[in-house]
Amino acid sequence: MKVISFHLKGKMAHFRRYYSNSSALTYTIPPRTTIIGIIAGILGYERDSYYEEFSLERCRISVALCSSIKKIVQKLNLLKVESKNDLNGSKEHHSQTATELIIPQDIRTGCLDYQIWLNHEAKEIMNKLEQLLNVFPHAYCSKRISMGLGTAYNVGWIEYDGIFEAQDYEGTNLELISSVIPIAKLKRIYTEKMTDGRYAVVKEELPLEFDKDRKITSKGIGDIIFDINGKPIPASVVSCVKLDNDKTIMWTE
């Protein structure tokens, strides 16, 4: 099995939680739905036209946090833009919204770093994506949209990591999982093996899949865990994927 890997990087990110209203809260990890949107943008798909093409059955995705992060809350002065004349900020009744942002621990010298692994059943999509990502090692890489980390004003960039051979494994014992871990496939976390510095393991519920009407499917919500400092987690899991660079990951499903 071929797996494509690349990094999403930037200075700030906001992956809005779908249930947020007056306060815009963010997921810590980009949801699978956000990742497939970025990939569809790279490939040049029209908006909302790719949900079935990148369903859980056809496309497998894994994600890892590779940098230490923190969250801050800023008040953003939002404009209601109904025409070009509204872009100058002269319209009355601006909406100030408390917005949660993800930033590096040191925003001056650091950056956010999310690693993505992807396998699609369609060879033509894998070949096209590899070709587009491999043109420039550090770039926006998109045909039609700039690469935003969740929202358009949080502009980021892509760093291509390569293509790897991978193998599925069932019923594993102790593994050092480099990606997020779906709760449904977790057997045990070996806390006694967490000796490499400070760990901060958190759980989040993420959207995974939309149908063609942009509604969450019956399998489209899942709980995952990860370390907020970007450390691999020693765990026993139902199944995992081992790459030929000695990393072990899990698909978000």
C-alpha cells in the first residue's frame, strides 16, 4: 500500500467547532473534513463536489501534531460583506466575536506543524496528488485556493514529505503511535512508558465525513486522543499501519 505524506504549517490556525455560535472555538487538530477540503483544493475540485470521492470507504487519512502549541482568545471585528463596498469597513454594526486561535508556543521562532498521511483507492488520484505536491517542496500547492489553516486569514503552506510503503497490522501489543489514536481502536495506554519529558494527552470529538448534502454521515463523528506537545503515545491498539520509515500510524475512522 502506498501512503503520501506532507506537512501543513503556519503561524496560526482556527478549525472551528461545528457547534460554536457566539464564541468561535477551535479543534486542536484539523478534522478529517478539513483535510479532505485542503486536498480537494490542491487537486482542483469545485467546492462541495468531493465528499463522496473522499469518503471513509475510499480515502484513508491520518494526522499528527508535530509541534508544541497553545491556544489564545482574540476578539475579531467581523464584517458583514454583501458587496464590494462593504470591504472598506465603513458599514455600521460590526460584530465582535471571541475567537480561539492555535499558535506555536513561541510564535516568533516556531510554527504549527501537522503531518498528514493519505491513501486513496484510486491510483489516478494518488499519482496526481504526488505529482502536484512534488513540484515545489515548500508551497501553497493549490490550483484554485490559497492554503488556509482552517480559515482563509490563517494562511499556511505545505511541505511535501514523500511517498511510503505501508502495511496494515491487526491486534498489536505495545506500539509507539505517531498519529492521533481513535478511541474506538484503543486498548490501553502504557503510561509507565511515558518517560520522554512531559505528556499532556487530550481527547477531542472530530467530524470525519460529510455526505453530498454536506451533512454528517452516521459514521461521520469520532473521538480521538493525542499528545498536545506532539509526542508519540505508547499504546496497544486494535489495528495500526506501519510505514517503511519505522513510524506507526492509525487512520482516523
